[in-house]
Amino acid sequence: MNTQYSILFAAPVLAAAACLAGCHGDRSDKPPRQFLPDMDDSPKFKPQTKAEFFADGRSMRLPVPGTVAFSRQNMDRDVLITKPEWAYPFIAQRSNLLKSSWEFYEGALPARLDDGSIKYDTTGKVFANVVDRIPLDLSPELLARGQERFNIYCAACHGYEGDGKGMVGDPNRPTGWVGGARNLLETQYQDPTNLKGKDGYLFYVARQGFYDGTKAQKMPGYAHALDAVDAWAVVAWLRVLQEAKNGTPADIPADKVQAMNTQRAELQAAKAKAAEEARKLEEAKKAGQNQGGTP
């Protein structure tokens, strides 16, 4: 009896050992045994892939309505104390993320249809509310930031002066595209009584892009590169470009005019001197060649 019980007891032990041997041990070309295949081969969605599970066919999902971003960087107390210069941009970013004012964060609110979709007319999106003026205090630092961001993200199409003659946007250039970029110095982009002349509209388009009446995208949005502060800074710099284009010499203070005239005279004198030196060098070179030598 003892032998029978020993055999009965040893059988499951040997079976378990065989199973374990199949999962661990020597290398094998055979696939491993999967006792819980649903956990080993769990379905997942990769970024930027199609997903038939969702009605819109996208695997990447937007945050649910009401989601509030808190931070893009984890910061503990020690970091804030020991590295304040490093942490400051993230602290400022956190305060911007927590702003609930649509005036600051959106600039404009599109009108919605009964089904929640954005309303369009023959010109493009219809807006229910638009901010008239920049909701930030202007400063030299903000304008400098706006100039930098504009030159990086906007000038390629709209040109450094905002006239639509950028390397990519000017249709007259070999590198330009057929549609052409908008001339942002036009009156429609400066008149505050016109939709396109409002700061909030320019802010919205800079971040969300522009779609025409057929819902075709004519300009990409740059929300991935311009946060709210940067986008408002770009709008502020655009206003500087517009004012500069509309200005006349009479708008310049007298002391600045005098300084500019002095600088212009010095530049002209330097050019004349360089031209004279180049002329003398060329004459000396020719004289040396005529004499069979080198000057």
C-alpha cells in the first residue's frame, strides 16, 4: 500500500516538474507553453494606428471633457529648493495649465451645432465668442519672445515681416506653394471690428490652424509648439510688425532720427572708404601685371 500511495503522490509531482521544465531551462526553438494566453497576448493600441473599436477609427483618444492638465514634469520639494532656475519654467507652465479662462487659453470659441460639432459657413468656422485684445500685460520680454517664436514657426510661410513672402509661403519663389501664405499686414488682420482683426482670432488660428468653408485645412495649427503665452506673444509681435509697416518717419522721435542719420552717414562713409581701398588695390594689381611682376 505504501508503494501505491508513493506512486500516486509522485505522479502529479512529476507532471508539475515536466510543465516547469517546459517553461524554464534549456533554450528551445519551440514556442513556450502559455497557460494564460489572454494575459501573454493582451491586445493593445499603438500610437497613430487605426482602431475599429472606436467610431472615429483612431487609437489615440482625446482627454475626456473636463480633464485639467496639472503638470508636464514631476517636481518634489528638494528640486524646487535646490534647482529653482531649472524648476521655474515648469512652475510657470503649471500655472498656465491650471488657468480656466477660455479668454486666455482658447482666444476664441467656435459656435456648435446641436450634435456638438463645430459650425461652418462659406468662409470657415463660425465663432460664438472672440477675445478682442491680448489678455496679458505687454512687456519687452514678451515681445522679444514673440519675435523669436514668430521667426521660428511663422516666418517660413508668412515672412519675417508678416507680408506672406516667406521661403515656403511665397508662390513666386521656387520653394513656395501654390496657395500662398496670407499677408498679415492687410487691413482685415488689423481692423478690430473685423473677425480676423481680433487678437483672439489670430491666437486661435495660430494654435488650431485654419479651415475653409469646405472644412479643408489650409493652415496647420501649432498648439504642439506654441503654448498659450507663446501664442499671445506671437500675436503681440505681429502687431509690432503691422505698426512698423503703417508707420511714417514723422512717427520717429527727433533724437532717434538724428541717431539714425548719424549711423547712416557713418555707414555710407565706411562703404565709400572700402570702395576706394578696393579701387586702389585693383589699380596696384594691374600696374604690377603690366610691369611683369606682382604688387
